[in-house]
Amino acid sequence: MDVTQQAAPAADTPPASGTGQRDGRTRQRSLALRLLARPEVGVFLGAVAVFVFFLVQAPTVRQGSSMATVLYQASTIGIMALPVALLMIGGEFDLSAGVAVISSALTAAMISFQLTMNVWVGVLVALVLSLAVGAFNGWMMVRTGLPSFLVTLGTFLGLQGVNLAVTKLVTGNVATDDISDMDGFDQAKSVFSSSFHLGDVQVKITVVWWLVFAALATWVLLRTKYGNWIFAVGGNKDSARAVGVPVTFTKISLFMLVGFGAWFVGMHQLFAFNTVQSGEGVGQELIYIAAAVIGGCLLTGGYGSAIGPVFGAFMFGMVSQGIVFAGWNPDWFKAFLGVMLLGATLINLWVRQSATRR
Amino acid sequence: MTTADPQKTTAVAEKDPAGGPAPEGAGPLVELRGAGKSYGNIRALHGVDLAVHPGRVTCVLGDNGAGKSTLIKIISGLHQHTEGEVLVDGTPVRFNTPREALAKGIATVYQDLATVPLMPVWRNFFLGSEMTKGPWPVRRLDIARMKRTADEELRNMGIVLDDLEQPLGTLSGGQRQSVAIARAVYFGARVLILDEPTAALGVKQSGVVLKYIAAARERGLGVIFITHNPHHAYLVGDHFSVLRLGTLELSAARSEVSLEQLTNHMAGGAELDALKHELERAGGVDVEALPGAPDAGEPAGTPSEGTA
């Protein structure tokens, strides 16, 4: 028996050890390329381009007050775009995000007015409801294994109908009653919809909230366990589960985070306008998703940042207000958005491919 | 694979003359006694005995559908056995989830590796068991420590990476496999189950993975190496179990079996002989040129099945 193929106990050749030794097969990529590989850099350049464009085209934009308007517009989109982006990194969609904002605002308005209670009661009930809607979305998706697109499409249609029907049933009208003379209104307004002076420019409080939330989201995403789990469940759910990541908890809590965002924006709208139109919010969910995608989040999950959607939302605010400042017909806004979305996505794709190529 | 070193081989054989318990005299880490599993009325596995000792590589071989996957699923806690016993450290156990198996030090490196390709290497390494610092509201990842530890552990396994920030997906298949093994070793695995780690790899990359299997063995781990490639199994294995249609066809220590015999068992062994006789009777087939039975005493042909 001539056995030629014998074991060569490979462990006897000691594995390379000692620090400082390099593989030697990879070249350090240039700083510019490494920067471009970050998810938020493409959108940052895009935001700068749009900003400069309107700076040149519409001289009004150069005023501080115009800038404040742009930022305010961006903040109302941006606050929602953040949780939507985190959810997208976690591999899921929420199509109900737009109408959920209105549901939350309607709940707070009707609870406060119809039961003649302090508005804070309505605000809290709305928070519970928004979180419950998010939890329902997440739970349904996890339990049934249906794509989140379908589950939240159902919630979207359901909420849309409920918003209209319940509002008509309760108030006999398509809008809620004015709650500006209710107890606690001024207090709540100062939290959700006040403004302050920065020099001689009036800045809305939502801008501050937006940036605070963005900083918080960035920290959570990059520096905490939970952030690690978000990337993992979006990147490969089964792998994440196999190594002990609580996938169900992560997904459901992400949906609830969107609920929280919807509540916050809903409260802002309520306390900014004192009343809520029950049919609004439809289509907004796509704006949030677009802001997240323009912000460099991968539609399929597992990749993205929290700071990218900030620039994405800024681009939205800049374009929508810039068109007005430039004196153009605002009807062009959506067309502009479409081009911007496609362009940004293509740039992101190209940047990521050229920067991560080995 | 032909760069054999006879002296090394005999050293391995002497260390383990009968394929019995490890030199330390410790009992098996994991033992299966007549274990089996039925799915409804389908008996996927029946009467399997298997022992995993520290510092030993137990190879489980078998063709597709032989029950290899069922076997590891029982040991790793994904499925429960329906007959026989599974013992860990001599005590019968019944795992309900992979987490319970993990808690006993049984780690499985699945074919898909349980990694997230878009995440950096170091995040993958610690995924699910992240190191943190600071009190609760500001409890955060201890990134510096994680990167340092991951780098050390990978180097201990002989994997040198320039940039732990690179997405795991940019590594080669063998490197990814090795990262998964290093991770399991670091997180206190005493028993490492490797599910066809070389199945999708090229020759060179398979060599890399086999080296890490040997390295894990040298660290005193019990390794269960699932494969359908007898050549790979014979390079690192101390004990060989061949599964066939859900039952154990062969269970032999390294000293009791040659690569030819192993290959023959893999290829169907007895069945092939019967087939050979049939062909002989049918005529028209040059039976002499066919791979012979192990007891034929002539050099056996080497079926190419399974070689990546």
C-alpha cells in the first residue's frame, strides 16, 4: 500500500504572528478615495452643488432669513428621514411613515379637544399610539415573514382611511378643531414649534431638534451595540441571528423609532398650525425614503449613515425653497426632485464602486 | 497535497494509536450514542455513535443527503434528536437553540459563515458579543480594544490583514472562513463544528483553511470537520466517520484506515463492488480498469468526486 497523500500537520508551520507585520498585498488607498467610500460624502458634494447653484441663481438665498426657511423646510423632512434611514439600514421600509405623522397629530388634537384635557395628555396618547403602530408594523413583519413593503403598505392604506373616517366621525369635519386655547398649548408649542433669534435671524426650534437627533443617531449607529446590530440585521439577518444578535428586537424597535419620529413631526405640525387636515401626509413617506436614499443608504439594507440623510433632507429643503426664491414656477419642484434622486443615486453608486474597488 | 512528510505523519499516528481518548485522559467533549433524527416518517439519521475529543479532529464524511447536515444540526442545537443520546462532558443534553449549545462551548461555523459582508472585519468578529465601556446611557463600543483583540486573534490563527476596517466581503473565501474560525475560537469554543468549510474554495484556499483547522486542534479544541472530500479529511483528520443514508458506514481512527479505503467508502464502497460484479456479468465493460475494492491489494484509482 503506497500512500502518497499523507497528512502534513500544518500546525507545525507556525502561523505568522507578531504585530506590525503587514500582508503586503494591499496598497493603502489615497485619502481622497477612502473619503469617497464613506456613504455620506456623495450626498455632501451634491448638497454643496445644489446650494452653490441656487446661491448663484437666486440672490435672495444669500440672506440669513432665507437660509433659515430652507433649514426649517429641511428639518421637517430630516427629522423623519433619520429613523427612516436607520430602518432602511436595518433592511426594511416603512410606507406608512407619511400618514403616521398625521395619525399622531390627529390623535393628540382630538383627545385634547374632545375630552377637554390638557394638550399634554393628547401628546402622550399620540406617542403611545405612534409607538404602537410602529410595533405593530415590526411585529407583523417578523411574525409573518412578509416583506415590510407589503405590511406597511397595508398600514399605510389602513391609517389613511382611519384618519379620514375617524376625524369625520368625531369632529364632523375633515379637520380637527383649533386647540390653541387649550391648557398646556403654549408649553407644548415651545417644545415642538417655537423659534428663537440667532442674531437678527429667526430660527425654528425644529432645526435644533433635527441636528440633535442626527448627532444622536450617528453616535448610536457607529458607537453602540445597537448600531452594530442595525447594520447586521440589514446586511445579513440570518447570520446576525446565528451569532446571537436579537434580530426581532432590533427590527421591531427600528419600526418603533419611525413611530417616534412620526409622533415628533406630527406634534410639530399640530402646534405650528393649531389644527390638522386629516387627508394630508400621503406621499410624504416617499420623500423621507428618497432623502434617505439620496443620503447614501442602500435600499437593500446594511449600508448607510445617519449624517447622509441630513444632507439629503437639506437638498430637498434647498430645492423646494430655492425654486421659489429663484422666482420659478414651483410646479417644477417634483420634476427637479426626480432628476435629483436619480442623479444622486447614480453618483452614490459610482462613487461606492470606484472607491471600494480593490 | 502531495508534499507529504512521513515523519510528521507517524508522529501523529503514534500520538493517537487507536484513535481513542486524548492523551490527557479526558473524556470526550461531545459524544453521540445511537443518536438519530426523524422528520415525520423520514428517518434522516439513525444509530450514530460519535465522540469528539479535545485536540482531535473528527471528520464526518458522506455524500449529499447522507445525513451530515442533520448530524451537525443536532450537535449545534438547531434540531433536536429523536432517538439515542447526546452527551456533553458526559452529561446527556438536549439543546433547544444554538445559543444553548454555544453556552456549552460548541460553536458552529456554517457554510454561509454567519458573517455580514458589508460590515468591517472587526465588527464582524465581535458581532453579537461586542465589547463596551462606560455606564449605561453612554455605554459605547470599545472600538480600540475590539480592533486590537481582533487583530491579535487573527494573527494567532495566522491571518494577517492590513486593514480591519475593510468590509469582510472584500476578503477571499478562505480568509473569510478563517475569520469565522478565529472568531469561534476566541469566543471560548471548545468544540468547533465546521460545515463543509472547503466546499466552495479553490485548492490554495482550501489549504489555508485546513491549516487553521490544524491550528485550532493544536490549541486543544475538539473539531468536527464535515466534508465530502476524503483528501481534505485525510490531511487533518484523527478519526473518520462515514455516513451513508443516515447511518454510520465507517468509524475508524486514522491508523486503521488509508486514504484509499476512505475514498472507497465515500464513493459507495460495497455498493460499487456489487455494481462492478453486475457490470462484469453484463459484459462489455473493462472491469479491470475500474477502481478496485480496498481489499483487492492493488492501487486503487482515485475518484475525482468532491475535489474542489
